[in-house]
Amino acid sequence: MAVTLLTAVSYAVIAFAVAFLLLYALRHYVLGYSRLRIDRPRDSMELAGFYMPRVTVLIPMHNEERVAGDILQALVDSDYDWEKLEVIPINDRSTDRTREIVNDFAKRYPFIQPLHRAGGQAGKPAALVDACTHATGEILVLFDADYVPGRAVIKMLVAPFADPEVGASMGRVVPHNIGESLLSGLLSLERSAGYQGVQQSRFNLGFTAQFGGTVGAVRAAALESVGGWNPESLTEDTDLTFALLLNGWKTAYVNRAECYEEVPQSWAVRRRQLSRWVTGHTECLHNYWPDLMRSKFLTKWEKLDALFLLAMYWTAPTLVAGWAASLLLFFIPEAHQTPWLPAALAFLGYQLFANQATFLEIGVASMLDGTRVRSLLLPLNLLNFFANTGAICNALRKFYWNRFWGSGGDGWYKTHRTRGAPGNGFFNGSKDSSLTTRSATGLYHARAHGD
Amino acid sequence: MTLTVRVDNSPQPGASAAGGRTGRRDAIYPHRSVRVLPLSLVRVWCGVALAVVITVLSVIYAVPLMELHSRAAAVLAGWAGLPVRGWSPISVFPGLEPASGPVLAIPAFREVSDGARLLLILSIVGLLIVAQRFSLFRNVANFLIVLLAASAVANAVFDSFRLESVTFGQIWLRQEMLVWLLLPWVLLLLFVFPQPSLLRGLLWVTFLQAYGFLFSAVRMVFMLGVLHYTGLIFMPPLWFLLGTLSDLLFVLFFYSLSIHRSSGELWGVRNSWQSHF
């Protein structure tokens, strides 16, 4: 009796896992193919430089001496009209040379107006809340401190706001430390699929692009209309994406607005980053799904897409549950007599291990990007997949434990930077600056090194 | 001083590969943000036709296919020196004629040699070291340790737990038969639809279908060997690694090679002035 029950429960779990993961696989195929065959990707490049409202660039910084100089120099070199530009580096209680570097730039360039925080709630969302009270721009552009925007990126990010319905815009994140470790190479493939593939595809299909909190811009009026940043959220960007969506604002994706970032080079850093994303994202799922379902602004497809986006981390525990059920069935000899066992095993294996569809997305993005050498790393992404699965399950376990018992979850923390030592930054000839050189004309050129 | 300007109007590789449509400004190197690769109807029909043909043939000739698989496995087992006593008829799916399953002695847990038990301990230790030293491999290694430990406990506690080699062959063929039916469609989606060369895509599908068939026989014989010499202890982790995961891995391996090639020929080689951002 107990064995029969266990067998039945195991089959039910496997059936659910297969169905749930099949839906996601279908979504990946649709988005992958949709991106590949877009006749004319939606962008606003024709407007770049013609629509130039007053802009405030916000850069939250906490102990960023290794990178602060690079991003400020890149913004000084930006081709946006200085008369319409305000840059607010938010020095959030740094204990290193960040204050000194920021003040040095402020002395030389009047449009740089630093904000030094000495108290209040810690973390990026709280820093942004403070900075917004000082910002004078019609559009707020956000960069993390380790990003290096190209000359025209601000113009490109601002261009979609010519449409009064656009509340936010999002640019493309491109890792620059791709050759530093196997993990950074794998993550660069993942980023490529996420932006070149999924973001562009979703935007073209009429779904809302996901605002990523960096290399992005938000209309100050739109931000105010949704109550500003949520300082309690670990992923204030996802929170804002759905707050804007529910209030009828559009988020545009600008694939051409590429900005260079540093992806984690060690698994310890990556795990913490992933853990924060999972917690913040799942929090948004619980906060927003009832309103999303009731929204009168959204079509049923937009609702479905938003749900897919919010519930995406649920695929990991579903998969693990399917594996556990398969393992149980393996040890139940009675189950071997039915032809459905191998069928279930095969389907689950196909589903997951995975979701070839996600690999299709990576392949599509690699082809469009012209990525040659790194595309050979594709099979190794399975390792990344397994590692992610464990980290996501662990983060979800903590999230629901804290939610159930009402204890405090993980606080906000900054992703560790590995770029060179102080004064050895992106533009100063360090080994990490291998991606770009700055020409005499001020343009940043990619060095000819294949990928 | 004379300044010479040379205008090169020859079509870009990407333009011709993508049917002359690469988004905007075909005449110059298209920026990656606007690149596209449209899917033509010819490509869809040719790809679907090939997948249908392979699937239908696999269904119609399922029994001879499985018999061929068993023969290939028998040859490989002979080369490997496995003492297969014979091939017994097995029912793979209801309604189908039986195929052949290998008859091979598989020891119970208490009958396995000390060497096999030592191998179990060494495997767990080895995986622990991998988990400790290589963070990216940690979850896979931990999962394999769990599978090994669960297997060892189940074998030690439930002495009656047995898996006959014929049953193993039956389960293996059921699983692989499903894979062979699904494979052309997965390959179609990865190799034919999204890539620039239709002919090469069709050849990839045909080649990988055959490769998958032979690779299945190789893995089956390897697992039979492990079963014969070590019993059921290593079965769960091996099934995890050499079952459908292996099918996925070989597809991904060849997929990455094809992407590597397509990426190189689609957009040509960029010059430094084409790469500014």
C-alpha cells in the first residue's frame, strides 16, 4: 500500500515537473526564434541625440576606489551635452579612497555633484532614495560603479523617452572580464542570451523589458507616480519594473546601448549575487502576482509573460523534486514493470538537463554576436546550470523559511569587484583593460581579439 | 600627397547568408544589435520533412532498429570481453514484437568483490575532493555522492533489491527509443532552423541521429560491464551521467561546434573601425 502510494506520488511529481519545465522550454524556443527572425528590431536609434532632456546620472558607490575613477572618466567623455547633464556619485559610507576620487572629479567638472552618505539605511535602494531628492533631471540614468559606459550610451538610453508612455529604458550589459575565469566566460554567454536574445525578443513581442537597475534610465515623473524606489527590496530594479507595468508605463529595451560590466569570477561571489536576485525576485512574485492578474492595462499574454518572468526561479526546485521522484522510482522494483518509468525518466532528462531551449537561446545570441571561441564553452554551461540550481534552491529555502517564521532575511550586499588595484583601472593600461583602448578622438575601440 | 579612397561594394557575407536581409544597412558591417537571421519557408519544410521521415522510419522499423542496437552492443561486448551468456527476448513496448536483451550475471551487494567496495569508497572520496576544490563542480559532485550513498544504503539494507541484465536492457531500450524519436525534432530546432546553411543543418541531423544510435550502444555496454563487475552500487550515478544527460551532452557538444562555425562565417571578420562602441 505504502509502495503504491509512493509510486503514485512520484509519478505525480514527475508529471508536474515535466509539464512546468515544458512550459518554460516552450517559452525559450519562442523567444529564441523570435529574436532570430525579427525583421527590424525595435529600437529608438533614429532619435538618439535628437531628444536630449536634462539627465541626472546616479552611481551608487560603496568602497569603489578600484572602479570609481573609470566610470566618472567615461561619463566625462560622454557626448551628452554637459549643460543638460548632472552626475551624482552616491558615496555610501565608503571607508576607502572613494570620497577622495569623487571629490577630485567634482572639483574639475561642475556637473559632477557628489552625495556623501554618512548614515541612514545601507544598500543601493536606500542610496537611490536619498539621491533622488537631490536629482534635477527629467530622466534618471543609473549605472553601477563597476560599469564603463561608452560615449553615446546616455543618448541611446534617453532616446525612447521621446515616447511619453515610456517610463523606463534598459540597455545591454556586456561583460568585459570574459577571459578571467571559466565562470566569467560562462556568465558572458548567459548575459548574451539574456540581453541579445530574451530582452530584445520580449520587447519586440510587445512585452515589457526588464529594468535591470543599471545601464538603465527611468523617467523621474514615472518613478514618482509609483511611489519611488522600494528601499526594502533586494532587487529594487525588478520591483520598479512591475510597479511601472502595473501603472501603465512601458519599459523600452535598447540593444544598441551597450555598457561594460564585470561579471563574478568566482563561484562564491556568483552564489551571493544569485541568492540576492532569487530572494528579491521571489519577493516581487509574492507582492505583485495578484495585482498583475487583476490589471486592466495588460493583455492575457502580457500577464502570462510577467508570471513566467517572476516565477522563473521556481524551475530549480521543481527540477530537483523531479530528480528526487525519479530516484525513488529507481529503487521501487514494481515501478520497473511499467513502461512509463523510462518514459518519465527520458522526458525529465530531456527537459532538463536541460532545457535544450536555453542552449538554443545562447546559441542564437552567440551567432548574432559573432562569438566564436566562447561558443565552444556551451556544453560546459551544464556545470553552471547545476551550480545555479543548487544556489537557487538554497536561496528559496532561506526565503520561505524567513517568510514562514517571520525572521529577517539576508540584507543587501555589494557584489565583490575584482578589477585591478587602485589607480590601475579600465583606462589606465591594466591587464583588465584588454577589451578596449581609447583613441585620440575619444572613441573607445574594441581590441581585435576575436571574441 | 595623394589620398586614395577605395570603395568596396561587394556584398557582406552576412547579407547573402541571411537571404540579403540583415536588418539595416546591408552594405556595411551590421552592428550586432540589429542583426537577424530570418527563417525561410524552404528551410522549415525541408527540416520538418527530414524530421518526419526519421521519426516515421524509427516507428516503422522500431523492432529491427532495436535488434540492430542489440547486435551492435553484442559486438562491442565481445570486444570488451564481457561474458554475455546470450540474448533473451524482451518486450520493450506493448504491441511491439520483442527485441533482444543481454543475459549477464549481475552480483547482489553481498556478492560483489572487495575491489568494488573499495572503488565505491574511492569514488566518494574523489567526489568529495572535487566538491571541495572545484566550486563550479560542487553541486554535480554532491549530487553524485548522494546518489552513490543512497545506492549503497539501498543495496545493503534491501538485499532483495535486484536488477536483472535483461530488465536493464529493457529499460535502456525504452528510454533510448524515446530519445531516438525525439532527437530529430530537437536537432531540427538546434541545427536546421536557426543556422545559415540548410544543407549542413540537414547533414548534422542525419549524422547525429546515427551517432546517437551508436553512442547508445557504447554506453549500454559500458554500463553492463559496470553492472557485471560491481553490481548495482554504481547504477544510479551512472544512469544519471550516461543516460539522457549523455544524449543531451553530445548534442550540445556538436551544437557548440556548429555555432562556432556559423558565427565565424555569418558576419565576416570585423575591422577595428567597425567595432567602436
